[in-house]
Amino acid sequence: MTLQLPTPASPLRIGTRGSPLALWQAHEVRRCLMVAYGLPEEAFAICVIKVTGDQILDKALKEIGGKGLFTREIEEALIDGSIDIAVHSMKDMPTVQPEGLILDCYLAREDVRDAFVSPGVESLADLPQGAVVGSSSLRRRAQLALRRPDLQLVEFRGNVQTRMKKLEDGVAVATFLAMAGLNRLGLAHVARGPVEVTEMLPAVAQGAIGIERRKDDARVAEMLTAIHDGPTGVRLAAERAYLARLDGSCETPIAGLAVIEGDQLWLRGEILRPDGSEAIEGEVRGAAADAGDLGRGLAETLLGRAPKGFFSWH
């Protein structure tokens, strides 16, 4: 059967959040599909969907529902047929998809590192004693509290532009963003520099773009095979299996990074107490073909070393 490609009269509808970075990602997916199939821009429709996580910016994510806040409304539109595919930042994605949806297409991963951003301080090591640092990420906050317990950590949500404005207004002297997002937006110059993964292990799936679809949509499934990046898929299989076993949400500080070395995969992981008072690290190496098992195995190892109530806020 010949693949039925979208046309200007019947475009493929791409669902996305409305932030500048989310729109860049949706446009990049469109560009990749245009190149793969020789299609015009008009064969695609970018559908912006408002999500709860972008509308409530004055509360921490853990107070209003965690990761699903950036995906729920988009996934509802996918389920009811309002859109054909959904484009996501994979570090925002829960490890379980709603019934009938699947995530099995990823674009090539960008820089996985965090970026140190400050108007007046050169690097993390140069932050003065007691400096105020803004971050909405529990992982980053816990990692900072572990390494620099003297710092004052404040909640810092919003898109890249919002956070930059907060720095200009003196709400904090520094913050951290994903290097991938800055690169994609042409804002790499905003960062003082990347923070090496040996200093701060990144969030699971940081730097990766995922494309979600309906499981029973064979046409879209076939279309997406042309733009799927296999190595990114293998790395995320390990990282997301690790996260799923740890029950990763926005309430648990978890870091993880998989790297492919030939036919082998190296996965590093770190779990932290929310207050940064303790961290447990580990790593595993094995066949890349066993990515999921490696991820679950590392999670079991770290959980086995963690005392009861490790992730508790009390």
C-alpha cells in the first residue's frame, strides 16, 4: 500500500505548546518531514495548545501536579483526533503514556548539558557565599544544595525569556537552563558556559525531542520512521526505564545520562534527597540492545542503597 502523504488540502496537524522553544521544536519536526518526503510547508499545520504548566507560573510544579502539566491537554487533543502528532521536550514527559498513545520517534539529541546563566558571575564556582540562585528544577536545586549548601535557592519558572528578565530584575544572580534549548533558539551566547556532566548530571532525556502519536495510526507511524534517530532512541530507552523504575516525577530529584560506545551502553545515575543533604550515584555498562534492562537494573541498585524515606521532604 502506498503511503498517503499529507497535502495542503489535508495537512498533518502538529500539536505543541506555545513557548518559543516548543514552537521551534514543532517547526523542526515539520522541516525534517518536509525534507524526508519533499513536501511543502503548507502540507503541515502547527496547532498551538495551551497547557496548564504554562499558565500557572507562580507555583512550584510539585504543588500543581508535576510533569503531566506540560502534556495533558496536548495528549487529550491527540486522543480526540484534533491533532495527528504531538511534539514534546522529552525531559518533560511522564514515563507512562495515556491509553492509545505511543512515543517511539525521536530526533537526534542536542547538547545534554546544563547551562550556567548569570549577568555578573562567570561560573558556578565563582558564585559568592550565600548568593541567590533561581531554579524550578528539583534536580538542579538538590544538586546545588549538595555542592553549595551556602546558596539561597529560589523558585524560578517560565520560559527562557521570562527567566532572563527575572535575572535582569535582580530576583537572583544566576540560574541554570538546558544548553540544548539555548542552542535551538540561537541564544547560546546567553550562557556563561555549559556545566560539564561530571559536575552536574543532567535530567533524564535532556536535549531530546520526542514525537507522540496514536498507536493505531499506521500512516503516521510509517511517516515517522523516516525521521527517527536510532541512537537517541536507544539512549532514551535506558534513561526512561531507569526513571520509570524510580517513579520519577517532578517531586523526585533524579539525574541520568546514557552514552553509546560502539555496541555498548554506559548509563550513569544520581538520586538525591530533595534538600540536597545526600546523593547516591551509580553506573552500569552493557549491551546497547539491553538498554531497558540496564536502566531498570541501575534504578534497582540505587534504590537498594537508599535508606527508607530517601525522597521524602521531611
